[in-house]
Amino acid sequence: MEMEGATVRQNPFHIIDNIYYVGTKFVGSHLFTSESGHILIDAGMPSDGPHILSNIEKLGFDCNDIKYLVITHGHIDHLGSADYIAKQVNATVCIGEEDVSAAEHRALMRFDHFGNKTNEDVSAEINKNKQTFGLAPLPIKVDQRLQEGDEIQLGPISLKVYHTPGHTEGTCSISFRAKDKGKEYQGMISGGIGVNVFSEEILNMNIGGANIKDYISSIKRLRSIKVDLWLEGHPFFNQALDKMERLEKATDKPK
């Protein structure tokens, strides 16, 4: 999908239990709700902030009840509106330890084809090349550095962090439990499975530390975990929007 797809708005919808989709047609953003407050996963592109908050309000939730903003990895399409959203709702911002510099300083380093740092800062190049990378995100202060095994607890919401590097150095996947009709399901939000980071163009201006060895290890690890509900940072990876459209059109909808 082309980058301009990020501007295509998507109406919010309920997924299961206390989990809702509030992102765009290009970038996923998921809301976990509770009476104790809400947790928002990923902040979309730099222009997506108002749309995400509007979607949350359309669902009947108060944006000021968002207590945590969790960013799965430090790419522009996931942390782009983090500064905007965090300031609007005063949320605690969380991101993987290794991606903190990308979030706080836009200290984006060039990597070679093997995933090794070359100690060359490419922030200025990315900011100049807005036609390719879109608007540059504003730096955002990170309140909590996520590491393997961390848990984010908010009332009945319990999210477990898996460090799954490869797409970026600090990519984190999020494990959770969901209930539906008396049954409990194991869920996972993949932190970043796109192989686009290994294309020649992006490797030449790597924006997070793609590493093929780590990527393969993380994919193997995720595949070994039994998951009933798989959510993605981009809805086209799991056909989330297509599935919702088919469900809305179905004549024999599940009761």
C-alpha cells in the first residue's frame, strides 16, 4: 500500500471484549478500555492524531481516560502522533528501550545490509525527504522504557511485553487475554512484521535498525506462541478491515 493510504480515514469498530480498532486504513491503532482507564496502542502517522481521538469519542469513550500510550516500534507511522495525543490526554508514553532515541531525539541511525550500525545520523535526510517519509514526527518524551517481560496493568487490563526486534531494534509485541461469550482467548499484537525494512531504498536510509537475523528469530518466536486472536499494526497484514466488512454484510451474523 502506498504511503498516501495513511490519510484514508477509517470508522472505529469493536473487535472483541474491551478492544476496539481506532486507526486508519493504513495504520492500526487499538484501544483497550476499562472503568479504571484506557490503553491506546500506537499513534499512527503525524497527521492521524485528531482522527484517532475522534474515533475514540465516536465509540463513546472519554479520551482523557487514556492512561497509557504504548508505541510498538519507533517508525514514523506508529509514533507519528504520539506527541499530539500524549499532550491532549496526558498519557504515560511507553516504547521499547532500544527505540527511545528515535522517539525522543529522532536520532535515527544508518545501518548496513547486515543490520550493523554505521554511526551516521540520517535524521536530517529524513526530514528533508518528506515526500517519501511524510511529515516528520515531533520528538516525544518517553515515560516508560519497555523491556522483555514487562507488564502494563490498568484495572482488569493486563498487557505483557515481548521484545521482538528485527523490524527495529526496540520492536515490542503485546500479549493480552480477551473474553467472549464465556470463553477466554489468547491475543497478540505484533509489533512489526513488515519486510519492507529490508528493501534497498529503506536499507540505504534505515530508520530503526532492521536486522534480518533478529527478524527471523522474532518471527519464529511469535509463531511458537499459541494465539487465538492476532492483531496487527497494519490492517492489511491480517485483513482486519475486509473481515469487518464481510461480517457487517453477513446475513447470518453470530449472536
